[in-house]
Amino acid sequence: MKQLVNRLNKRITIRKQTWIENSMKEKKQSWIDYAKVWAAIEPLRGQESLIAQKSEATVTTRIRIRFREGIEPSMMIDYRGISFEIMYIIHPEFNKRELQLMCKERR
């Protein structure tokens, strides 16, 4: 765990999708802040990228955070104006210490 903590040097915002109704009763998609957490952001390269592409062709980045209940693939990550879509979530060893969010950068 200590090694993970030392790598969590980026402050990210996890956002959750919501729908807001305007005065004309039209629903509009919006994103609200769900949590601000420390993370390690790791672009995938070489062999890791090839392996990730076999399971999800668009995964470009792994974001590691401390384990947290309620994180879902429908959420997105924001780091300094860069948005990441969560493609899937890995629970290493199922020990409730860490989550790996396999993401693609949104442009």
C-alpha cells in the first residue's frame, strides 16, 4: 500500500452524470462533482497498450486511486481540464485497497 500512496500525486475530480430539467421541461445532460481524490495517472505504452487494446480498443490510460465504494464506469475523470471516460474498473486482488480505472481520453 505504501508504494501506491507514494504514486498518488495528481488531484483528480470524479464526475457523475445527471439530468437537469429546464423551465420548458426539457432534460439536459450535466456532470456534477462526485469526489476529489489523489491518483496516479499512467499512460499505457508498449506491451500494456497491446494487451489493453485486445480487451478494449480505446483504453489509453490507467488511473489508480485508493479503493472507494460507488465508482462506476458511467462516471468520468477530470484532471486539469483533461477528461477521461472510464471504460472499465479493475479491483486488484479484491482487497479493497486500490481501484484501477482503465480510461480513454475524451477530446
